[in-house]
Amino acid sequence: MPKDARLIVSSGIAALVIAPSLVIASLVIYTSVMATLMYRTAGESHGPALIALLEGMPHGVPVDAELINRELLRRQGGYGRGGRQKIETDIVQFLAGIRMGKTIGSPIALMVPNKDNRLDDPAATPPLHRPRPGHADLAGAVKWLTTDCREVLERASARETTVRVAAGALAKCLLKQFGIEIFGFVRSVGDATGKFSVTPANWRELLVLRDASEVYCPDPAADAAMKDFINVQKQNKDTAGGICECHIFGCPIGIGSCLTWDGRLDSRIAAAVVGIQAFKGVEIGMGFDVARLPGSKVHDEIGFDPAQKNTPSLGFVRKTNNAGGLEGGMTNGQPIVVKGAMKPISTLGKPLASVDLRTKEKSEAGWERSDISAISAASVVMENVIAFEVARALVEKFAGDSLTEMRSNYEHYLKAAGNLGES
Ligand SMILES: Cc1cc2nc3c(=O)[nH]c(=O)nc-3n(C[C@H](O)[C@H](O)[C@H](O)COP(=O)(O)O)c2cc1C
């Protein structure tokens, strides 16, 4: 906990004795000074632009715009995408919070313009009265008391993930300063599954294979089978989903928290993943299989290797990583491993049954330009929303106004933690 936050906590305890109103005031002040990283997005699919507003990024972080734009380009790619990606060229523009390639500690505003900007043209964005199953259309139209699903779908659209990727890629710029790296890919599409394991030693080779794959899967045989599956869906005017996977390397032990349910890093990662449009499940480490096995086959025994003492794991080693790098909501020095399940795209070329909201008469669902599969893009989104959550936990643990201060807190902690039991 930073020194000034400690001061406010103790003044909060003193206030408890003096007057309850002061307690509330102290808690409000405490909440407002607790360092965290957050963001919010705005923008419609066919509005002028998408924007993200970030707060809490420390001063002095080098911003790698090329990295951010590369992630935006990857989000636009993948096998089975629809026509929208041919129209757009997503490039980030920074409007605030960055000077000469570095963050300056103030809120950061970033924007990605939409070329397909036609929200105010009624002919180009006609009303949609026949809600598409699997979309926000029906629930949103009823919620906002309209028979036109247009405004709901404009905001619910995954076009919004563009700026979530930009925000996450900016968070990656911070993680890079602490040697934390993330590798995301597509594990399966339909019944085609990549057969490979990821380790700290082989992930860079896999990354090269992933970048050579149209589906973003580093197993060439699986890549071919995934494309076949997507082609079959296209012929049948149907759609595909799949599973994305993400590995995070280099996290020090102890980021996240076991103190509160929403401070747990596993809880935040799960929320970030299911917060992506069309994601319906998350697994950490061994995932749902833990429920089927005895404890002796699940929990990762702890060892110590002095040769690894000066790494972020501090030398605490495991032969297995079934916990996926997280125990008690905190990092345990092993790589974080996350899987996310994406349902098949909801807009089908052969529309499903629906009703017309104006008449309640049976009708075919409306149609909007759509992907057959967006699993590759979704893997990029998942990688970047997880990056943001890891960066957030890092900022909370090593709070500092500047990168210099944060780094010094980080080094001080690693030294103290490394000396545990040795005094
Ligand atoms: C990267 C990405 C691209 C997507 N593209 C489409 C698409 O082209 N057509 C479509 O119907 N759904 C698409 N989706 C899924 C919908 O946005 C999503 O199913 C819908 O907003 C309803 O949300 P829900 O599935 O979370 O309930 C995409 C999702 C992601 C993550």
C-alpha cells in the first residue's frame, strides 16, 4: 500500500473514534486516492468514431504506437471475416495524455475513426424490426421501449472491441516495462483443435507460427481443419465459434488480492473475458476439469530452485501449472493461463425464426453484414482485455505516479520478497 494511502487509512481509524461523518469522508478520500487503472469506451458501430478514456496510467510510459496499430490490424484480420474489415483501416489517434511518445500521467483519450460512418443517414441505417436471435436486439429494444433494434445493435456490436484492443495494447506498453508478455491464439474452431502445449521456452516459436496462420492457430494441421470447418459453415449459410487461449509470462508473485471478491485477479480476468461480445465461458488453468479430479491430481506441489531466485517467481517452482498461475486470486509466479469460449456468430445467412416487433407476427430475423467466424479477431480482443487487467493489478500493487516510482516500488518488493526467511 502506498505511504499516503496508509496515512489516510490511519486517519480513517482515528475518525472512527471522533465522528462517523468523518469516517465516510475519509473513505471517500481513500477511494479517490487508491491508485488503479481503468477505462471506458464510447462509440457506435457506424458512428463517426470509437473512443476510449483511460485513467491511472503512470507518467513516463513509452507508448509504442506501432504495437497498438499492429494489434488493431490483427483484430481486423482472421479467416471467415465479413465485408466490414475491407472498408476500415484502424489506426489509433491519441487526443490527450501523451506527449512526445510518452504518457504524462493525465487521463488518456484515444480514438479510432470509422470510415463506414452512416449513423445519421436513415437510408443507410434503416430501422430493424425483426430481432436477430443471439443478439442484443430483442432485450435492448424492449429495454429502451422501441420497436427499432437499430440503436441497440449499433452499440452492442463488437466493432466497439477496436478501442478495447487499443486500450489493452497501451496497457501492454506498461507491462513490457516489467518484462510481462502475453501470447494469445485460437485453440479450437468447431471440432478442430490445435494439439500443442505452450511453455515459457517454446511460446516465441509458436508466436511465429500463429502469425503465419490465417486463423491465428500455431498448429498448421489444425489451422487447415479450422478453415475447412469455417468453409462448410459458409456454404451452409451458417456460422462458427471457438475457443481462444492466452498465456501471460513474467508476472511477479502476489499481484491481485485475496481480500475482496472484486480485487481477485481471476475474478477480474473472468469478467473481462465474458465482457467480450459472444464469450460465454472462461477457464483458468485446468478449468472445469478440476471438478472431476481428486485434489492430488489438481494442486501443483511447491518446490524451490535457487537458480531461479532472481526471477519474478523468486525460485518457487512447480512441476505442473494446473492452477493457471493464480491461487487465492493472486499470481503465484507461474504463467497465467486462460481459455475463453466464443459462441457461433449470431447473424446467419439463412435467418432464424423471429417476430416483427411492430405486429408480433412470425417473421425471419433481420440481416446485417456479418462475419462467418470472428474467432481470430476475438483472440486478439481477449489477449488485450486480459493485458489490461494484469496491468491494472500491477498498478495497484506497485502504485506510483510515474513509471520511475512504480519501478522502484517493484524492485523494492522483489528484493524484500526474495529475502523472506533469510534474515
Ligand atoms: C471480434 C468480434 C466480432 C464479431 N462479429 C460479429 C458479426 O460480424 N456478426 C454477428 O452477428 N456477431 C458478431 N459478433 C458477436 C456479437 O457481437 C454478439 O454475439 C452480440 O453482440 C450479442 O452479444 P452476446 O453474444 O454477448 O450476448 C462478434 C464478436 C466479436 C468478439
